[in-house]
Amino acid sequence: MPLRAVLFDVGETLVHPAPSFPELFSAVVAAEGHTRSPDAVIDASRAVFHRFSEAARDVELWTTSPERSARFWKSVYERMLIELGIPDDAHLADVLYAKFTDPANYALFDDVLPTLDELEAAGLVLAIVSNFEAWLEDLLGTLGVRDRFAVRVISGREGVEKPDLRIFELALERLSLDPVDAMYVGDNPEFDVAPASTLGMTPVLIDRRDRFPDADTARITDLRELPSLVRAVV
């Protein structure tokens, strides 16, 4: 049977900090008197990438309350500031957290709307499964795409986070679909590809920054490549 639905991650899959995470981070620290290039920020972010795996391992559930979110993200920013050689008394981590939780600082990737249009025209049901705070619901509304997703399973509202299989199962249950009926698209092999594959969904890695060139799964660098993959699934 052909696919009936395409489910998406959100952060760095559909939505990004504007103009980008490294550029916004660089601008924030520059305003505090610390000039660091976006490339330096990218390097620092690579050094703390494991923090997300730590949170999953320890079941931190960092999206499920404002307090948990602030504690988690400030720990990430503090580690990045150390990597960048920027002294901080927690003030700068607070400023960064405020910037990155302001919906005004987010935008859709340019390839999102044309891809959603094409998938909808092909009769696919669209949905979201995302590790994100509860305010994602409002952000999607502000960006004009909330109602394009029949089901929106957001960890900050559900109390369960990827890579826990239950968050994917919630979406499938609400869509009344078996895993083989659905494709899942996300940007992280551990949190997106592995659990979707385990359940029997068709996983697709969106690798916009060429971080995983050797990924052992269907991989795209632009979302507009997705419809052809959908058509290829039988």
C-alpha cells in the first residue's frame, strides 16, 4: 500500500531560529561585548551536541515545563559559552534563553510551504511529532501552518519525548494508522530516524547542514526532495 501520511519533526526540519541559530547566537553575544563568528558558534554547538542524548538517557523531559526548559537550555548555553571562551555569570545564558524562546525569532525554511503543498495535493495526511515546549502550538499558528497538520504531538504537552517510541505511537493512534502507512522526517538520527525505523515507519533524514553524509537511511538536504521519496515508497 502507498503511504498515507507524512509526519515531521519541527526544529531544524520545518522551523529555524531567524536568521539562523549560529547567527542569532553570535548577535546576542556580540551585543554583550563578545565578538564570535557564526562558524565559531557552530563549532561550539558540536561540542555540546551530546547534551541532548544525556537528557534522553536520564529522562530529563526538558520540554515539559518552563522550569525544566529553562534549566536545560541554560545548561546548553553555559557549555557553549565555555567552548567560546566567554565568561558568564548566568546573565548571558538568561539573555540567550529569552531570545530563543521568543516566537518572533523563528521562521519556516523556504522549502517548507512548497513541499507541504505538493504532499497535500497528492492526498497525504500531514502531522507533527516534536520535542518542543508547549508554545510550539502558538508558534505554528503565528507561522500560518498549524492547521495544515491534522495531528500535532508536542512533547511539552504530552509529557513524553523522543526517542521514546510512545510519542510516535500517540501520533499514529490519533491518525488511526499503522506504522507502515507513515513516513517520518527529522534531522536527528538518534531521535528521529532510529525510533521511526524501530516502529516500522519509513524514516527520512533531513540533513540541511551536511552533518551526516554517511547516514544509513534515506537522506535529503532540501525538503523539496521529499515528494519523490514518497512516490517511491510502495
